[in-house]
Amino acid sequence: MTYTGDVTPGGPADVRELPALTIAKASVGRMDNNAYLLTCRTTGEQLLIDAAADARRLLDLIGPAGLTTVVTTHRHRDHHGALSQVVTATGARSLAHADDAPEIPVVTSTLRDGDTVGVGDCALEVIHLVGHTPGSIALLYRDPAGAPHLFTGDSLFPGGVGNSFGDPAAFASMFRDVTTKLFDRLPDDTWFYPGHGKDSTLGTERPHLGEWRDRGW
């Protein structure tokens, strides 16, 4: 079946097969959080982005192949509610940006902008995006055979950047980082996967950057 990115809480995962990497997207919890299970198609190694909620469902998604790594995109509880249970059950290492790590229950190593996180033979680049939280990150997979794939947490959604909670300085920082580190660096066919809701591409959202800047949220 063709990947659409449309998932509902408690419903089935939607799976995208890239030449070297499989991406399974599932919605979990009462806040409709997206969790992404990435599987290297050569080695079978797996990485989970945001153990947000519903540990049992996430463990079922992970399956017998096990889990090597969990990356938490930022410190808000709805993105790590099942983290402790998943790490305990799988023995996976838990990674998060150093600026958010103190407020995340289990972190075994911290990340910085420009770091690389491996999942088997595939590599994810860590991109620090300050604004939604001090330590928010996106993860970039540059598919050698096609368009880039970008996991943006709560920093970028279809229709705008993430919530800056009425803080003009936080919005300015987030808008600047999203613009310079994502839109200015990556092509229009970059597919991005947010922390809630539907996916989009940078090309679809690019014409609206001025509108986002002017409205301030």
C-alpha cells in the first residue's frame, strides 16, 4: 500500500519502505503523538523517535527484532511518557539534546547540533532548533536514492512552526532556526514528519514562510 502518513490514535501504523530504511509511523496517547520506528533494511537494527505514550503498543510495534536507540525530540512529557518503560523493556540507549536532557526521565547520552545517530547502515543528522524548548531537535535522513526525510518533533508542522507559548524571543529563535537550518539547506522534495498530525514537504510549506513570520506564531 502507498504511504500516506495518516494515522489515528490506537489505529495501525503506516509504513514507508525506502531502499535502505523502513519508517513506521504510529499515533499514540491522548494528545495524538506521532512515534516513528526506523529500521535499517540491511542489519535489522531499529531506532524509535519519541516514546510518547502507550508503551505496550510501542513494544508490539518494535517486535522481536528489539530496539537499539530511542531519540527524544524535546522535553515535553507527551513526547516521553513511555520512555522509561520502553528503555527498561528493550535495553535501548536513550538520547536527547543536552539542553533538554535534565527534564527527560531516562537519558544515557546527550546530543549536540551536527551529531550523527546511526541506525544500522543509515545515519541521522541532529539539527538543533531552539524555540519550542531550549533543546528541541530534528533528525535528518539523507536518502542516497531519493529525497531527504526529516523528523521535526514539535518545531515544524504543516501550516507553521511549533508553539512558542506567547514568547516573541522564542518564536524569533524558532523561526530563524527552522528557516536557516531546514528551508535554506534542504530541497523542496524533503518530506517531513512532525510530532503530531500529518506530514508535509518543505516545498509545500515554503511559500508561507513570510506569512508565518508576520503572524508571529
